[in-house]
Amino acid sequence: MYTEPLQRATLWLEKGLNTVFSQKYNPFYYHGALPNFFIWALFLSGLLLFAYYQPTLANAYASVHYITYELPFGNLFRAIHRYASDGMMIFVILHMLRVWFTDRYREYRILPWITGVILLTITFIIGLSGYLMIWDQEAVTLANITFNLLKSFPVVGAPIAEAIMAGKVITDYTLTRFMFLHLGIPLLMMFMLWLHYLRITRPVSEPPLPLVVMMAGALFIFSAVFPVGLGTLAHGSHDATAAPILTGPGSVATSIYFDLLYAWPQYLAAQGVAPVWVLLLVLAVPVVLLVLPYLQKKALRGQYAQVTRENCTGCSLCYQDCPYEAITMVDRGNDGTRFKRLAVVDAGRCANCGLCVGACAFKAIEIPRRETGSVLAEIEASLMTSTS
């Protein structure tokens, strides 16, 4: 299997981290929960930034400058906000990679995977809009590259760019749009997180407190040691009437800093990659991730737990033990038996785990690919081998 090298590398990394953090607090075991820690760090640090930020062409840069250099501890909070956003994206990507190469994204886990792809896209948009809100020279250049990329998309590209710009040129309303994307879309993120956890049994949504303290301390120290700077004021960015869109092959600056977690499309465009190829790549990432569960043949297609009606007594033990809510108890009607209830399996929720088979004392439920008789025979053969 092509994912086996990744699994071996993961085990090697886990073993090394266990020697540092112990198995109980290994951050690699909480790659799905740590993004939630960074969400809280972003929310708390963002409250202070939001209190002083002014989304206008004349005042955006000045307000960020005030936060960075004049507000007590303002630069620390800004650095925490910046590094927490990078940390969140890194752990989201690690989480998705781990889910992928451990084959936990297909069958009954499709809903968590699809919502995870949507959450990844939302995180990308939020992070990019945060860079644009600074409105220094780098942000202005980044905005121009972004709008040029959007406008190069056939038919719908120009209307989308103008909708974000609130017109054909950059104005105060453009900064308002950036702030809306940065603050409004997280509301959608909360809803998608709820859907993401809906089909996960016993989800670990929060890391343990000692790990939270360690991560918070590391984030605080890193932000204090490596403060976030601020670029120069862009020429014409203080003009509240209009800032023209850069056009032409020589208009894209290549000497600015690109955060490759959020601004990799703009980086590719600045390196001379044709806009159409950049846009196709941007669209290909979520599309490929969304169809990935359907690209491989479903090895377990039709292999869900099946109930033998004449053996079912309606005891509901399988219903109580199923962690995926794949079994319901229904009235069996007048079928000539003295039992009133019948277990019914939802094929879309069944995980083929076999817990229901172990719960049933009447051989009324089986998984066709792994029937009880064959499993017991394998166990007996294994015991015979170990004792001989």
C-alpha cells in the first residue's frame, strides 16, 4: 500500500515525541483537537486587535501601526494572532494527512472528511483576509495579485472580484469586505465543526489541560522572542477615493514576503505562473480532496452487519453496544413470532467493527465478510499455534 511509508514515518515520529512529552501528552495524538486550541488563541487575541482596527484606506495601516508600536503589549497580541493562525493551519493539514493515510476518510466517515475539506477552505480564506487587512505595501500587492487572479477566471471571475472590491477599484468598502471575510466566515466554521463531529464517535475536541498549558506557553514565548513586524505604507494606500488595480506582466512585485500556508497562489503568480494554471490548481485542491473518498474501490461495499430475522429476539443489546448509532429497534409486526422488536442496520452508518456481533447471544447478526464461525476458527488456530 502506498501509504505504508507514511504510516511508518508517523510511528517513528510518535515514538520520538513520546520520549519528550510522554504518551499521554504527545501533541501528535491530538492533531484533531489542537486546531481548537488555536481557535481560542485567535479569538482572544483577535478581540484586542478588533477593538483598535479601522477598516478604511486612510486608517487601516495607521491603526495596525498603533497596535504594533504604541499599544502596550499590542505587538505581542498581534504576534500571538499571527503564529496561532499558522499553527492552526499546520495542525489542520497534519490532521487531514493522518486521516488520509490511515484510511479513515471513506465509507461511514465521508461526512467528517467532506466537512473537513470545507473547514480547510474556510481556514484558508480567513487567514488570507487577515493578511490583506494590514494594508501595508505587502498587503496591497497581495490584494492586487489576488484580484488579478480572480479577474482572469473566465465569465465569473470579474464579477467575483468586483463583488469583493465593492466596485471596479479598491475603496474603503474593500477593507470592509476583508473584515467581513475575516470575522463573518468563522461563524460558518462553528456550524461546520458541529457537522464534523456529528458522525465521529467520542470525538476528542479539546487537548488535555497540561498540553494546553505547554502549547500556550510555547506560543507566548515564541511570540515574544519573534515579534511580528510591519511593512512600509503603500504608495497611495492612504487615498480613500480609489487605489487602481495593478495590471500587466511587470506589475506583480516579487520582493514581498508570502506566507506559503495562505498565500501560495499569489506566490506562484508572482513567480510567473500563468493565472489560469494558478486558478486551476486552487480549484483542484478542494475538488480532488472532495472526490478522494470515491476514487478508490470500496472494499467494504455491501459488507455491513446484517440481521437474521428469525434469530433476532429484540433484546436490543446490539443497539446499545453500537457506537455509531447504526442500529435501530423497530416493531417487527405480526410475523408469527412472540418477539415484538427487530434490529435494523443502517448501511450508511455501519463501520464493520463487529461489536454488534459480539453483543448478540443468539447469532442473529453477522458481518458477511467476517462471520462468527470463521473468526472463532482463526482464534482456535492461533491458540493452537502459540501453545505448540
